[in-house]
Amino acid sequence: MLLSDVVAASVAVAATTSRTAKTAAVARALVAAAAEGPATVEVVAAYLSGVLPQRRIGVAWRGLQDLPAPAHDASLSVTDVDGAAEDLARLSGPGSAGRRAAIVRALFARATAAEQRWLAGLLTGETRQGAADGVLLQAIARAADVPDEAVRRAVMLAGHAGPVARAALTGGGPALEAITLEVGRPLRPMLAGAAPDVATALATIPGEVAVETKLDGIRLQAHVEDGTVALYTRTLEDVTDRMPEITEALAALPVRRAVLDGEVVALRPDGRPEPFQVTGARTASSADPARLRREVPLTPYFFDVLHLDGADLLDAPAAARWDRLVATVPPGWLVARTTTADVGAAEAFFARQVAAGHEGVVVKDLRVPYAAGRRGAGWVKVKPRHTLDLVVLAVEWGSGRRHGWLSNIHLGARDATTGQLVMLGKTFKGMTDEMLRWQTVRFLTLETSRSGHVVHVRPEQVVEIAFDGVQRSTRYPGGMALRFARVVRYRDDKPVEEVDTTQTVRALAGW
């Protein structure tokens, strides 16, 4: 199958807002891929969801700045791209940077201009064309003529859509039913919805609920089988080798087979959690794990068990899973929790956890099964909400569905001492289509210059930004960045002179 066929399908998906049309375009591409063989349909499904089967291959935007001239005719196949990605994923050690650059140049030399643009997004993880899970899974069901629910459950258990597309289009319903929970293979984690406060969260779940600490760490799915341990992050990345203290501790558990869900956190000597970037930096690095465990030791906390010694627990109620978890791991590994139906008691627990340095709480329905891969009503997170009034310093042209619109905004605060504007990060989250249209017109009228895909603007537009926290960052001049920043609204009622200061941001972070 030619890559140009995949690109055409991707363009068709990005060009429409109709979910039905998106689904139809993806389904046609999957059927065409299946005609070329099981391996092809698996790769095409991954590509149309914007991911590589190999996950990380060591290619970033800076490695794509000096590309060869595009080819005139489409000749590059899906197999060619997948083979190059495999070669890139295997590279390591001295000389790997040069070999990586050579492989990338050879691949892009065979790609047309449209294919080069699309490949750049795919290889760097920046493909956003609108074929998210909802569209892709429905397209798999349509292409294979199987029930939507069968596809959703199979993807939940398999972790990725590619193998499920392969099974569905080659074996139909029976092949999907054969996909079960396997110890050692990560499955998609259950996700939480959000509520603005504890009272609202409790109002969505009748009766007694569990209120658990929401840790500001790295989500961890632990698989234990006969003393062998595998660790996966929320994105299903294998991080086993990066956490030797966690694998050793889990290997000593008195169980034969288990799948546990939780988080790992770096703690200060007083027991309070370190800032998120400390934990994140530790789990992101695979260099010298022995040294890292001495300098930044990690502590595991678990809040769910999905399999235990031959018994799958996904469909068991949450209360029963907790009881099994309590009997499986040491008390010090259990996330702090309380069970209550009283709003006041839940709010007091929330206040204690926030005061202890944690992110907030997760309110859980004690009756629900584990809805892997879904952001359902059974779990509701509550975090303190912080907002700042900042000024827009520049804007980036969007890609994928946002092509042609100014999207990602650069955020600035005012230094109260010097009066200068200091960049605190970027965001494209929270923007409606109406907002994107408005800001494209607005910021083009404020344009002062351009550098590549960045439009620099006069700092006149104030924007209200919600965020979850502040972290240290060497990327920005102020030495800090906002975590999970998102647009609340644009403020025409506030002059730039009144935007929040860097001193205010540091105070919020406790620095």
C-alpha cells in the first residue's frame, strides 16, 4: 500500500468536521490495507491514529530542518516507512546520530511534498488530524463489520489499536474475543473525569464513595509474573529498567501473578512529594539507574488491582478490588483514602491532601468495574483551580485539523521589578473553533514579525489561563512553566499593565 493512500485518507479526515465522514474515510483505508495483508492493516491503523508502532524512534523537529527536495512521484510504501522506523528505533550508542540522520534523509528523499509534511508530523508525534480513538475504533468496527463494543473492549485489553485492527479485519468477532488481559502486556488505564469541587463530584455518584489522594506522580501499571516485573506508564511506555527499586520490591510480593495500578512519586525527606518535574525527570531517564535511585528514590502507591493469581478483576466492583489490593501490598504502598457519603468529611480530606502537597483527590464509585481506557463517571478528580491573567507574546500556526488557524499561544507574565514580559510556556488547550477563528483574525492584526511557523505579536491581548501547577524549566527565561495550561477566556477588559507577575507565579509555587 502506498503511503500516499494513507496521507490522502488523513487529509480527508482533517478536512471534515463530520464524524460520519471521518469514520468512513478511515474505514475505507483500513479495508484497502487489509487487502495487502495483516501486517499492513496493523501499521496503517497506527498511522491513522497518529502514532508509530515503534513508539519512540529518536527523531525530533530539529532533526527535520534540513530535508532533501521532495520526490515528484509517489512511490513510498507503508512497508518502506515501517522498515525505516524499525531501523531508527534500533539505533543506539556512538555514531547513532549520524546513522539516524542518514536514514531520515533517505526516507524523505523518496517522499513527495505532501508526504514529507505528513511524515514530519507522524515521526515527531505531532499528527493531529481528528482520527482520535472514537473515530478510529468505530472505523475498525465498520471495516470489519463487528460490534463497536467488541472493538472498544479489545483495544482496552490490547493497549493499542493496531493489533486490534489486524485481528478484526482478519478474524472478525472470534479474533476480538480471543484478546484477553495478559499479564506482561499493558492495558489502557482507567481515567477520571473532572469536577470543579468536591461537592459537585459527590453529587454525581449516589451513596458512599471512596475519596483517594490524587498524587502528582507518574502513573504506573505493574505486571508481576513469577518474580519477573514489567512497569508501564500511562502511555504504555516500558520503564522497567528505569525503576530498579520498584521492580525489586514488587518481585518480593507473595503473589505469583498480578497487575497493579498506581503511581510512583519522589518524596522529600519530610515525606512531602517533590515537584512533578523531579519525579518526571527520574522516570524519563534510563542513564545510570543505580545512581538515580540513590539521588532520587521513588516510592510506589497503588489504588487498584486488575489481576491476581489467575483471576481477572476488571469486571469486579471497585470495593472488591480494593479489598484484594489491601491483602496484596504493604500498607505503606496504599494510596491514602477515606470512604464517606458526607460532603463535609470529603472536603476536609481534600483540604488535608492539598495541604500535604498533593494534587487533590479522586472520588470513586465503589460499585463500578474497571473501565480501562475510558474517562468515565466512576472516577472524578478534583483539584484546586488556579488562574492567571497573562499576555500573548506570539502564536503558532496550527497543523492537522487546525491547519490554517493560529493556534498555540505563547504566554507571558510581567516581572514586577523590571517591568519586562517573561514567557511562561505555551498552550493550545481549551480553544473552541469559534475562538480559533477569532484569534486568527485578532493576532494577525497584532503581527510584528514571523519566524518559521511562529507569528510574533504586539503584547496587547490579555488571556485568562487555568493551570494545575508550576514547575521549574530551563526552556523559558523565567526558569518556570505552567503545567496543563488551558485557555479560559480572552479578556478585553484588562490592560496589559495589570497582568499577573512572575513574582505571583513563584509565590503560588511556594518558591
